[in-house]
Amino acid sequence: MFDCEVLACEAGALKIQSDSLFSDLSSTRAKAILGCILGADPDAEISITGGGATGRKAVAEIRHNHASPTGFLKSIVARIRSLVEPPATASTPTDIHARNQKPVYDGVLTGRPVVAGDGASVKSHRGSRNGQVAGQNGTTAHSSAERAPSVSLADILLMPDRKGVTRVGRNGNHATAWEIIHEIPGRLRLKHPALYRRKDVCQSIERELMSMLGVDSYKTRSSTGTLLVTYNQRDLRKDQVITILDRAIARAELSPHLDPPDLDFPLAIASVPLAAVAQFAFPPLLPVAGLLFGYTSITTFKEAYHVLVHERRLGVDVLDAIVVTGCVITGQIFAGSVLCLCLSFGRMLVKKTQDDSKRLLVQAFGKQAQFVRLLRDGEEVETPLDELKKGDVIVVHTGDAVPVDGVVKDGMAMIDQHALTGESTPSEKSPGDKVFASTLMVAGKVYVEVENAGSETTSSKIAQILNDSAGYKLTSQHKGERMADKAVIPTLAIATAGMATLGPQGAVAILNSDFGTGIRMAAPLGMLTSLALCAHKGILVKDGRALELMNDIDTVLFDKTGTLTRERPEVGHIIPFNGHERNRLLQLVASAEQRFSHPIAKSIVLEFEKTGMPMLPIDDSKYQVGYGLEAVIDGHTVKVGSIRYIKLEQIEIPVEVQEVVEVAHREGHTLVMVALDGVFAGVIELRASQRPEVISIIKGLRDRGIKHIAIISGDHEGPTKKLAESLGMDEYFAGVLPGDKADYVERLQKQGRKVCFVGDGINDSIALKKANVSISLRGASSIATDTAQIVFMEESLHRLCELRDIARDLDKNVRNSWYLILAPNLLCIAGAFTMGFGIMASVITNNVAAMAALANGMMPLKRIADEQAMKQAQKEMTLLVTESLDAAHKSQVHLQPA
């Protein structure tokens, strides 16, 4: 039996009171009941008060657009009965009578009276009509309720707001606990009680929106529990945005305690006019103004205590605390209030800029679509990204962002991978090629088999690494603090002299003209914005300290294989024996190697493709792989492998081959031996392929102040020396095992050098850790396992000089910020001694200089904004051209005669 009382039944609104149905909204049954109610009307909204620990009965107010309030009520009751009661049998009739003899609704939940909104008393009897209104005909409410759709609340977080009201409504075919405060096309202002005074939840929502394709901007406000989001209607619909937000907030960790209200900046603003009135116009207000001033200075004293007690150093926060104390002693309440306002504003500005920079940093490697087109039974079905499984096949069209890491199963496309790899031109993809999430489909259509989705994709892992990098206590922050701390003792000394000659006010004015407040905020801002700039250029800085250290590097040590040379060699000489022809020999070997993906096979196949000759079919029944490769091709038995393999197969090797082997060994080349039908047929020579950009990069490093450049390699002395001389290297190390490379890094460091090691990121892991700065060219594919501090996503050396430039610009940025702070404060100190500058002049000068330094720290953001605008314009132009070509093609097809 369930208690249920109808409190109101009128146009657009229905009120039902029931503890058993609505008291515990976290229960599966309560969510199922709410889902049934929402399923009755696409515009239904439910507000629930009372229940639980409130001590009041639970009341659900249901807003709807149903034409007939009574019909809506009957539908609701039938739906709830279908969940909470077994179906009534034909022998249990229901008869309903009201005092005015007017039927109110079809069926009830209990055997007790239910009161309607007009005061009518309604009784329930098990009658022969099985839930029909007395005197009426028609289908039973149970059968209609069973056929009607229900709305799932499985992923919906239900909780009361500050007034104790729990809200849930319809969002298309789904439920939502977000309340829409205001909306216009492409812009939503939403409210959810979980956001109210919970910054962790707000940050969780922002992280979700940060990587969401189609979201242009967003802003959470924990003080009101609201979210403002703008989105591109071409990429996202309103219901999709709200569905993603519901899922995100359901996953968030919800603290039972609210954050304390953040009143620091508002009270600091209020204290300034109050202090001005109290000090200059109405002295009786001084106690109140003094108390408010004291409250706004608490944060300053807390920071000073932390620096003195926990960090055990004499920092600039201590000077700020002394200045505040001096303002109180000298009665300069107004100047002290202005000082606290400036400090509070500086803290707020730094936090906002840091958040914006982190957002730019994490967004640099692209955004992910949250909904995909899943291929199911030959049909494209829109599916949430987090429901994909490995092996699913999705469809990606022109203009879409690739939502997963996967392999192309069918179709061809041009994909812009610039956000992920830094490549300037789109890459052509065909069956068998890998594609990555957050890259853009410029043209074509492909079917992609899912390998990784969501947080497991390469772009998500990069975003997490960047997020961690942005969260470090960066070295440049320590550098800014060191510069600030060095100025503390001189400032105290000058202030002591000022105390003796100018009195307390002059001493406080000098103390406030410190050099540290601005630089300790500007330096980390410069670092963070520079990190974001690196990310937008395809340079992933995994450890923020490396960027600052890169400016001090004077030695670059290159690993040879895979760094100065490509991993895939190139074919050199092809030497046929026993009357065989060059291209015929190459055709046989390429046909045998075509199924393999290792570098040697790829090089031979690539060289053969230049001839334009066709591949020959292989007899699969006689295809063997062991120490070498044996295959039957075109009726001939082909054996391909090393000289050892050929000897094991007891094939006679001509004497002339020994000379070829010796030359190749001396030059560091690899030889592939070929035998045909048991007779030695020839030799294919493979050489290391030098990266084309190496020469210009070496010159660029020299121009940028790198004094010592060296090569280290596990290869023989001959080829290593030859490459070093051709590139103009200062030193080379040959025959070094991977585990010993760190010893050579240490040897260079003992010579007083700052070493940057450029390697492959995996085999050179020990050397990479030993170097002052480590760089890997492995690119996006190995980002999770790479041990280097910096990774070039483009898998080339092109960005090395650019990285050096960014590091130098960062150092210059910090120095400029220091000069911006130093000059005005020195003038102010001089003015205190010569022109009688007081505390107010000192406060204004010091904080204007600090704001100028902060603005300078944000300069790299302008370059990012310019690059983003250019990329967006290119994207729009590409899509416009593609759409125009498609339209023109369709028009031509339409005009063709049947």
C-alpha cells in the first residue's frame, strides 16, 4: 500500500504528496517513477520538496503542457501503478465517486481516500471496470501506461538546492537535473545545486567542457551554482550539451561540505571607500574601517607566516605584512586598504590568467567529439563516445573531428593532424592507416575501427600530461621568488635608514616599494603562457622546468640512429650476380618482403615502387620465415636474408661478395643477400637515411649560441665519423651501447657543460634522464611511455631551433618584468628621501608596476591568439571550399541527362 494525495490538479500543474514515492530520490524505484512521469509529457518538469530528513511530507509539483489536466493525472497514476502494484484482475473492479459525482481520475494508488484540488473526496473500490472512470468506456489505463515510453534517470544526480527543492525535467528523450535559466541559439545559462559553493565540481565540469568539440567558451560560478556555455550549433545540439553535463556531474566527486564563501576581493573593495570616509570625513567610523581593513589583511599575514615558519626564508610576503602593520601603527587606514585591495586583485588576476593559460595549454592538442556515428547493422546510429567499445566501427565524414584512435577499415580521406603532430599539410589516409582522436577530416569519408576512445586516446593522454605540467611548482616561479627574496634585505636596510631620517611613514613607504610582489607573480605567468605557446607549435613540454633550462644549454648531444637519421634506411647499391638483372632482382625481393612492416622491408618495397613494375604473386603454401625469408614467386624459390642465413642454407657465395661486405662494414651499411633456386643472385645495400633538415638545424643552433654539438651512436667508428665530419660536429662517440650513453652525458657535464640530449625517447631512457634537458622525436605514438622532458609531435628536428627561441623569449620576458618593477620602485624610494613621498604614493607606484609586469607575462598569449585565429580561418576556408565542390558536383550530376 502506498500513501498518495493529490493536492492540486489544474491547467499546467499537478501536485502529489507521497512520502513512499518521493522521499528517497536516490532509490531506483523513485527514479523509475519520476521517469514514468516525465515520459507522459515531453515538456514535463518536476519539483520536489520535503521528504527525507526535512520532517515534512514529500510533495511533487509537476509542470506540464497537457491539454487535459485530468487526463494527464490519469496517465500519471496509471504509470505509477504499473510500477508499484501488480496489475488488477477482472474480478477486482474499481469504482470512483466524488461528492460532486464527477469522476476525477482513472485509478488510484492506495485503498485510502485521495483529496483533489477542488476539495472533492475520492474513494477507491476494486470494481469491475479495472481502472476505468465510472460510466466511461475506453481502453484501460494500465495498457496505455505499459505502451508509453519512460525516461531513464540512471545517470542523473538528484539533489536539493538551497531552498530544499529538487528539480528534474525533460531534455529531448532524456531526463536532466540542470535547470535552464536563459537560452538563445548557441548559448545556455544553466543551474545545478551541485555547483553551489563547490569549486572542485565546477573545475570537474570545466575539464569536461575544455576538451569538448563544439564548445566555444564556458564559465562556472560556484557562488550561484550556475554555468554559462556557448557552443557551435554546427557541431553540437542543445540536448547533447545538457546530456554531457549530466554525465559529467554524475561522475564528479561531491563533497558533503560547502566551500567557505570567498569574500576576500568584495570586502577589499568595500573597505576602501569606508576607510576613505573614516580617515578624511567621519572619524567615528575608524574602528569599523579598521576592523574591515584588518580582516582583508588576514590572507597577507597567513602567507607571511607560511614563508617564515614552513619555508624558513625571509620572503616578500613578510615585507607586505610589515607594511600592513605599519599602516595600522601610523593610522594610514586608507592607504592600507588600497594596498590590501591591490594585493587581492593581483591574486585574483594571477589565478584567472593561470586558469586561462592552463586551458589553452590543454586545448592545444585538439578537442574530442562527444557523440559519434556508430555503424550498426549497416546504419549510422548517433551514440555517446563513452559507450564505444574496442572493435566498434564508426563513420567519419568531411568536416568532422576524428573522435577515436583507430585504424581505417574502408574509404579514403585527407586528415589535418596539425593539432597533434604539428604537420603543416593534411595527411592522406587509406585502409590500414592509423588515425588519431582530435584530428580534423578535411575531405573524404572513412570507416574507422576503434582501438582507443575517451581517456585512452593519445590526445587525452597528452592533455593529462599537459595538465600535470601546468600544475608543477615551476622552476621559473622559484626564479621569480629568488629574485624577490634577494631584494628583501636591501629593502629592510633602506627602510631602516628611512626610519632614522624620515620617520615611520617614510619607512613604511620604502618598505612597500619592494621589488618582489610583482616578479613572483609575473615569472610563473610568463612560464605558463610560454608552455601554452609550445603546445600550439606541436612541442609537448612534459616538465615545465625543462623550458627554462633550455635557455642555459650550451651543448647538444644527438643520438645518431632515428634522430639525425631516419629509422627507415634507404636502398643504396643493388649488385646482381650470376647474370641476373637489377630490376628483376629487386622485383623478386620486394614481392617477398611486401607483407612485412619492418624498416628494411619498407625501404625495399619503396625503392621497387619507383620502377613502376607490378608485384608478383606469392605461393602461400611455401612461404616461410625463420633466420631469413623463403618464398615461391613466379615458380622460383627466393631466399632473402643475412650472409649467415645464406651460408646456413649451404648456398655458395662468390668471392667478390667478401669485398662488398668489407666496404659495407666500414661504411656502416646493411647488406641483404638474395638467392634464387639455390644459386646466389645478388646483394642489396641499405644505407642510413639522413634527415633533410639536419644541416639547417645545426646551423640554426650555432646561430643561437650553442657552442658544442656532438653525435653519439652504437654504430661503427667509420660511418659515425663520416656523418660527424659532413655535419661539422665538434665531437663524436661511436660504438656506445644504449646503457652507456648516460656516462658520456655525465662526462660532458663534468666539463662544465649544460647538456641537451636529443634521442628516440625509449632506447635512450637513461641518457635522457641524466641530461639537463631531454628531447624525443618519437611523436604522438609513444607519448605515454616516453621518458623525455620534451617531445616533438612532428617526429622531426624542425622545432628544435624554435624551442630554443621560445626559451630565450621566456628568459627575456622575465627580465623585462623585473625591469618594469625595478625602475618605478627605485624612483619611489628616491622620492621618499627627496620629495616626501608617503605611503599612498608608494602603494600606487608599487602596484601599477606589478600590473605592468603581469601584463608583460601574458604577452605570449597574444601570439597564441593570433595563431588560433589563423588556424580557424584556414579551417573555415577549407570547409567552405569542400562544401562548394560537393555542391557543384551534385549540381552536375543532377543536370546530366538520364
